Amino acid sequence: MRQILGDIKRAIFSRSFLIAFAGMTLCLCIGAFSDALSVFRMEQVRVMYGYHRELLLNALGSDIILFAVPILAAIPYTTAFTDDVKSGYLKPYLTRTSVSRYILGKGIGAAVSGGLALVLGIVAALGIFLLVFSPIEVYGEWAVESRLPEIGLRLVLFFFSGAMWASVGLLCSSLTQNVYLAYAAPFIFYYVLIILQERYFRTTFMLNPKNYLTMQGAWPLEGKSAALTLFTLVLILQLVFYMTVQTELRDDKRQKRHYAAQNLSQKLLAKRIERAKPKKAQKKIPVLYGLKQVGAVVRYNFRMWRGNVRIVLTFALAFILCFLLSDKAASFAYEMGTAMQAFEPFVWTFGDANSVLLISLLLVLLFADIPFLGAGVPYYLVRMKRSTWAWGQLLYLILATLIYMLFIFVATTLICMQNSFVGNMWSETAAILGYSGAGKAVALPALVKTLEMSRPYQCAETIFLLMLLYTLVLALLMLFMKLLRGKSAGVVAAFGFSLYGLLLNPELIKQMFNLPEELMYKANVAVGWLSPLNQATYHMHNFGYDLLPRLWQTYAIFGGLIVLLMIGILLAIRRYNFMFLGTEQS
């Protein structure tokens, strides 16, 4: 018992717990900001008694809270076991306690701290609302129903929900021995369940984790069954964590793994020695040999994906982002009772500049380590020219970007496939969005000229090519600046390039310079030519009746930028100072 209490105390009195607690309080204040602002804009600032409780309940169901719960719950103590293993603290610690008590301490400490951070954040936000609104609350002619029982039930739900997602992060990090998954896995699983329920199993409301917090659905026992279900899930996750870690901590298991690793390393060493033996000299064709070396560099870079959690997180977050961005189109079709063509979700989602910008920013995470400077790079550099190694990096970057964009295309299509058909014709949903003006109402770029000038297959192909060229320019710019000025310069250049496209927005320019309507057309044309982000947007092109760039002109501009950046990379590699510290880049 002392071991468990010690872990709970260590989790609660930590900086991570304070961050999660403050984050929950801040998210609740942000979620309630619009409602609170509307009160203070009234001529007579008066509200009914108990308004602060009503405001809290509304904030608990806001999008920002439902988005932040799995992230905040995973912050306090989910990396405890992985940190102990990697730091070597586990071995001396187990000599002072039993394996069972150690595992129970980590599991219960993570669950309690994850749930308590959310609950204390809610209580703190309620106190803030009470201090702000109690002076202006007045009694009316009718009795006000107490909301305290509902608030109490929400506290229980948020506690068990936080405990569940903290247990998910703890279990995933212990299985993979990676601290990043401790924070990312709860968020990923959270939105995967939402995608499954909202797109494929709409009647199974218990599959959606948001329904446990908002009480949407036919919950028996007035919602108390939701708390019971969450409590059961926490127990199951804790049991799985206990069984998994207990197996990992057995001495015989670790010894067998150690001996197996030794045997495997000896076999690999023997194969390398065999390959290193001098073979019969063969005539080498310079061009083919150079291509073979470039291919070897590309294969080496792709092998670095194996077991790389950052790559997994990039594609997982991309999948979730595709779901969030395509939700407007899918929800509109579901509400109207109409079907969509299979590629229309991709067309409507990424025909918008903001969607292209958001999805391209994940390339910063995908290419965070490029150029790879692992243990094998020095052996490549002594056997080939720098230019050959640079061509390998360029080819890898192009292929990786292509794979990423294909994943985006397939993911957006599959997410909405339940309500779609494959014929090459625009659907009734597209006609409603384009011709009735409903597209503007739901912020979907379904323009009439898109429907009249193309077909779904050709339109999707063009949008895919525009996005691919834009993301290639962004990725090559990152690599060029990294070779020229260092890793941080590449990240800054990528964000600066994205910010430049974001700021070159006609509506933003109109607000900044107070342009009249007659000048907006010229501003729109200028932005269409000057902004790479707008050039990657399908409907910002000339289809025969305006001065915007034509598609072939955009292809030429992007192609020229790609060629210039590739030349710059080949020149920068000549002066690049390779620095190795062990197996990582300095």
C-alpha cells in the first residue's frame, strides 16, 4: 500500500500534473469565453442565479474540451514505467519492493493522476466562474433547478475517462518502450473510435468516447451506466498492463531475450564478414553503379522507418486530420440523405487552401530527421561521392512525399466510402453544394466552374498533382535550409513558407488595407500568382474567363522551384559539415 501511495504522491506533486491541471482549467475558460462575452455585452449585465454552473456544463461539452481530454490525461504519469526502464532506475528499485507492488503503483498512479488532473481543473474553473458571475446573478420569480447532481456526475465521468486514457498511454508506452506513444496513443485511439462510430457504426453510440462525456445516447440508469462502463474499461486496461509488465520483468524472459539478441548479432556479423570477402573483379559501368549507390541510400533511409514511432505518428495524425477536414462534406451528405462520388470528399476537402496548408505541415514531422545521419552513413560516404549521397536523399524525399500524399488520398476516400459510388460523374451532393450556394454555408469550396469544367476523376487527379508539387517544394526547402543553416533553420523555413501562403489571403488583405470591392478582383489575381499555397488550390486557376494562372503555368512554376531547390541542395552538400556523435546528428 505504501508503494501505491508513493507513486500516487509522486504523480500528483509533479510538474507534469500541474501542466495537465492548468491546461484543463484554461481549456474550460476558452470553451466558455463566447458565452461569457455575450453576457457582458448586454445593456443590463444580469443573469439568473446558478448561471456559473450552467456555463460550466456548457463548457464541458465544448469541442476544445472533447479534443483535449485524451491529451491532458496522458501528461502526468504515463511515461513512468518507460522512464524507469530506460534510465536504469528499475533494477535497484525492484530490490526494495516486489514486482507486483511496483506494477500496481505505476498503473494506479497513472490512472489516478490522469483522472484527478481533469477533475481538479473542472473544480478550479467552477471556482473562477463563481467569482466572476456570482455578483451579477439575481433571483427570478421561479425556482432554479439545482445543477449540482449533474455536475457531480460529470466529475465522475471525467475522472474515469481521464483514468482510462492515461491507462491507454501507459500500456502503449510499456509495450513499445517509447515515451512519445504515451502521449500520442490516447489521442489516436480516441479519434479512431470517433471515426468508426460517426462514419460506419452510427447507431452504436457507446463506441464514441465523446458520448461518455456529453451523455448523448440512450444511457440507462440516467447516465450512471456510462461511469460504470468507463470504470470497467479502466480495470481491464490495468489488468492488461499488469500482465504485460509482469511478463517483461521476469528474469528468465529477459535472459532469453538477451541471449537471442547475442546470437542474432553474431549471425549478422558473420554474414557481414562473408560479404566483405574479396570477390572476383567485375567491370563496373559508372552510370549504373552510381544509380545502384543512389538506390542503396534510398533503401537505407526507408529502413530507418522501421520501428520509428515518429513515422507512425505522422501517418496516424494525417489519418485523423483527413477525418476532421472531410467531416463537413460527409456530414452534409448524411444530413441531406444523398450519396457522393468516391473522390468527391478529396476534391471538396483539398480544394481549399487551408486544408492543403494543414496537411502539408505534417511533413515537418515526417522529415524532422532528414538528412539521416545514422551509424551507416559514414560507411556510405567513404564509398561514394557526396553528390551521389545527395541524389539518394533527394530521391528518398520525393518518394516519401509521394507515399504520404497517396496515403492522404486513400485515407480521405476510405473514410467516406460507406456513402459513395465510383462512377465518373458528379453526385447530387455536389450539385446541391455548387448550384444552391450551400457550399458557402458549410464552408466547402464546391464551385460551379469546378462542376462544369471537369469530371471527378480528372479533378481529383489535378488536385493531387497540385498538392504533390506544393508539398515537394516545402520538403525540398526544408532539406536545403537544413544543409545550409542547420536543423532549426529547416523547420523555420517550412513554417515561414506556410505562413507566407496563409497571409497572402484576399479577405485578409481586404481587411488590412480596407480595399473597396472594385479592387478585390485585382487583389485576388495578384494573390493567385504570388502565393504558392493559392497556386496549389484548384479553383484559384484560370478556366478561360479570368486572369488567374492556368494549370500548366502553375506546373511550370512549381517545376522551376523544384529544379532550383534541387540544384541548391547539390551545391550545399559540397560545403555541408558532417558531424556524428555516436549514431545521432549533432
